[in-house]
Amino acid sequence: MTTDQKQMKIVLQMVSGYGGEFKTWRLPEAKADAYTDMDLYVEMAQLAEKGKLHALFMADTPALVNNLNTETPMHSMDPLIAMTSVARATNRIGLVGTFSTTFNEPYNLARHLKTLDVVSHGRVGWNTVTTSTGATADNFGSHIASRKERYGRAHEVIEAVQSLWGSWGESAYVHDKETGQFADLDQIKPVNYRGEYVKTSGPLPIPPSEQGQPVLFQAGPSGEGVELAGRFASGVYANPFTIEESREYRDILREAAVRHGREADEINVFTGFMFTIADSKEEALARRRQVMAFDLEETNQRLRYLSAMVGVNLTSLDVEKPLPEGVQNMLQANWQDPRSPRAVELLQEGYSPLDTLAMGVINYHPVVVGTATDVADFLQEWFESGATDGFSIVPDLAHDGVRRFVEEVVPILQERGIFHRDYEGSTLRENLGLPYQYGVKD
Ligand SMILES: Cc1cc2nc3c(=O)[nH]c(=O)nc-3n(C[C@H](O)[C@H](O)[C@H](O)COP(=O)(O)O)c2cc1C
């Protein structure tokens, strides 16, 4: 084990306070009102900080998108306020929030995020997304614009926000009682940003934080998304399903960074990854079967979906039992769904259709259902194959998932030399190994 070997970075997705499986709130170990319990968010964040995780990550779509009749929400009540609650109760862990470039004005974004960056002593990140959910557009009396327009606006919003961040000079905050000078006005200048989509005058009256200004992330894999990331992002939240797919995407992003005059290493890919940890694989699988049993109607829908993924109608068979050999030989992965080969593999290994579903083959990220070692093995394989720089981890249920990850998976990764034993510094930029930046990059 060497200390100069490259190490993975890990951010924890808080989701809505429960986890990435929207029905785990009914498990005995779950806190049913976690959605509104900020103390629990704080507790999870402190635990994650104990495990030296690089940041908390909050996705956000400002709209009701889940079926709340049975499921928990997809996001926190409000990420900015959740991040603020956590900021004052933690010291090192980063706080990365998702804020749409389409449904926010640059002045508000610049002000909120820089204030929180100052409040947290330089630990904030902004996940820039263009948002393509119709329900969100409805909430803003708008519509989902073409990709070209969404990304055209995104470039301008980020330029405007960074200009505002830089509009208060780095040493302008004099606050000298003796001389009576509060600020050096020569260093505080309007930005007068005039784009096609957004306009703002500035200046923004907020001094720099310990990291200068927040770190930018991006999510959205289209060509336009890659260009946006290449130009601005230091972190990209990605959702590939295979190592090959992930490696290819990472290479494309690194090339985009270089095209925009940056070092390839300035862009870090965080691959989304979900897990259920228990003392044995059987126990972990049993927990997921228990969750599936909370909604049989949905399980039946998923069995129909799984059938389409593997090219055989599974619903007419005994879904509790391994498929007969003759049926196993008929399975064919659907090339349109990158998750299909794994589904075929599990069914051919003798997993029943229900257990195959419980293994998470139709989740929105790759899933490991097993022990802490199984989780560590997965992370190591993806990391060492050059597929990713780190992970955006999503426990099925945060309440015990975060604890098990911190207490059981982190020590294994540290022992293997692929995860740091302590924070490198006090700011998110330092901990992600990023160059300093203030204002717009020349
Ligand atoms: C992994 C991932 C996470 C995303 N998270 C969010 C989010 O939290 N909020 C949001 O509004 N959009 C989110 N998006 C959607 C993007 O903003 C974008 O609308 C979508 O990917 C379509 O963009 P495209 O035109 O680049 O394909 C996410 C996309 C990806 C791939």
C-alpha cells in the first residue's frame, strides 16, 4: 500500500432523507418522518464526515415527480436550506447542491451559493443542470426549451454567476475600525453582463470564502452537456451501467476539458452507485425482497419490464424459482437497455426472476446487494479500470446504509490504499485537489 497512489473520491447522495429506494421508509429500521427531520440530515452528514467522504450531494427537481401515495419524495424539501442546516453542524465535508440553470436567475444563484460558501468556510459545490422535466417547467409557467436553448442559457448563467462571484475583489473586505474603511470600492465593480438569455449588473456584495468561490459540477450526458462540463465543471455526476461505457464517457469529458484549455485531471467523474449492505448476500437480498413486497403491483410491472429486457415473457413462469434450463438458453439481452446483459447473466446464474429484480437490475444506477466487501470490490474494480474518478453513492436506506458504509466499507478501501484516511484540507477545492479559481477563468 502506498500513499501516493491515486485515490477515489466519494460523495454521498442524501436524496430525501431516506435513500435511493423509495419504499425503504417502511422498513423497521427506517425513520418514517425523515423527510422533515433536519436533525437526521445533520446526523447523516456528521457520520459521512467521520468517514471522510468528500461531500454530501443533493440532486433536485423542483416538482412533485414521485408517487407520494406509497413512495418517499425524490429530493429534499429544499436543497439550499438542507445544506445550510448541515453546514453549521459540520466542518470538513463538502456540500454540493443541484440548482437548475434554466429555472433560476444568475443573481439569486450567485448570492445564495456564495453566501453558503462563506458560511461553510469554503465547502460548497454547485451541480449545474439544465433540467428537462415538464412538471418543473409547469411550476415556472414555462416550457422545456430545445437542448440548444437550454445549454445556450446554461453557458450564460454560469458566466454571469462567476462574474458576480468575482465582482468583489479578493482583498476588498477591509473592515478596518482604525481607518474607518469598510471595503475597498476600487475592487468592487459592476459586471454589466448582457447575454442573449440573461442580464445582470452587479456587483455582488459578498467577499470570497476560504476556497474563493464554489466548485462547479455538471450532470447531463449529451454532446452539449459534455461541452458545458468541459468548459466549467470540476465534477460530473454520471450514470453509466458498465465499466466500458463509463470509461468512454470519462475519456470524452477529459478531452472536452483539454479542448477548453484545462488539465484533464481538473474534471472528476462521479459515477452513481447504489447499494444494500448486510452481513451476508442472502440477508441483503432478503431485505430487498421485503421492500419489493411492499408494492406487489409495482413488482408485477417490473417483471413485465424485465421480460422485455431479456426477450422472454417471465410472468407466465414461476417467478420465485430459477428459470428452467431451456428458458435460460432463450434469454437475449435487449441492446437498447445497457442493464439487460446483467439481467440475463443473473437469470442464467440461477437467480429467480424476483431475486434478479431484487438485485437491482432495473435501478437507475448499478447496484451491489451484498456485504461490505462486495461493495468495496465493486468500487475498486471500477476505479482501477479507469472507468471513474469516484462515486456518488446512494444507499437503499440512509439510516443504516450510511453507517454501514462508513464503518465497514471505508476501512476496507483505506486498507487497500484507494481512499484517503483524512481530509487533505479544509475546503472542498483542497479536498478534491482542484486549482484555485476566483471569478471567470480567463
Ligand atoms: C446523473 C444525472 C443526474 C441528474 N440530476 C438532475 C437533477 O437533480 N435535477 C435536474 O433538474 N436535472 C437533472 N439531470 C438532468 C439534466 O439536467 C438534463 O436535463 C438531462 O440530462 C437531459 O439533458 P441533455 O439535454 O444533456 O440530455 C440529471 C442528469 C443526469 C444524467
